[in-house]
Amino acid sequence: MSEQERRAIGVNNEAARRAIGQRMINDRAAIKAGITAARASTFKADLNALETPPRKQVTLSQREARGSRAATVGTGVYKPPSAPAGIASPFVEADLTQREWWPTGWTSTDGVFEYPAEKRVVMTDDNGAKVEFQYASPQP
């Protein structure tokens, strides 16, 4: 490599480094301008935050003195309670013969015993209405 080529490479390197330096200077100037603009927009709020605002004087509402109002008689229209809705406990089973059972019941875990399982139970609630309980089959 000749001396002229080395000098040309050096000049190119110097120019590239100066360009990098100038780009950094421009970037820092842009950052500074952005920070300055941001601070200018919040300057008034920052100053107001330093001062504690005065307390507001709140007046309490006046209440009527106890016993100052004359006694009055209230009037109203009586509405009897509506008919009871739904079912009311206690439930009473009047007739045991109305029970229905599943043909297969609950099987014990060892498979030796089978316990009877109810299918349907008919009861009477406290209002005298018929209430029917229907149970799912114990066998899938």
C-alpha cells in the first residue's frame, strides 16, 4: 500500500469521525430542546405545586332544633301482604305409600350391598300446597 493510499484512508477516517461527532452534537441539542420544551409546559404547575393552597372555609348546614316542630299524626293506606309465593317449610310427608323407588339403588364401594334409592317423595308444605321431590337415578 502506498503512502498516498494510506493518506487517503486517513482523510476518510477523519471525515467519518467528524461526522459521528457532529451527529452526536446534533442529537444532544435535540434532546436539550425537548427537555426545555417539556419543562416550559409544566413550569407553572411546578411553581403552583410548591405553594400549599389555603384551606377552604366550609360552613355546616343548620339543623332544626330538637323539639321545635309540633307533633303530627301520620296517615297511610294499609296494604295487606300478598299471597305467599313459592313453598314454605316445614315439609310434612302425610302418606308414606306415595314414595317411589328406583329399581336399582346405591351400591356399596365393595359391591356387596345395594341400598334403596328414592325416586319421588310427595310432601305438603306449611301453606298446605303439594310439594314433590324428584331425585336422579343413582346408576349412570
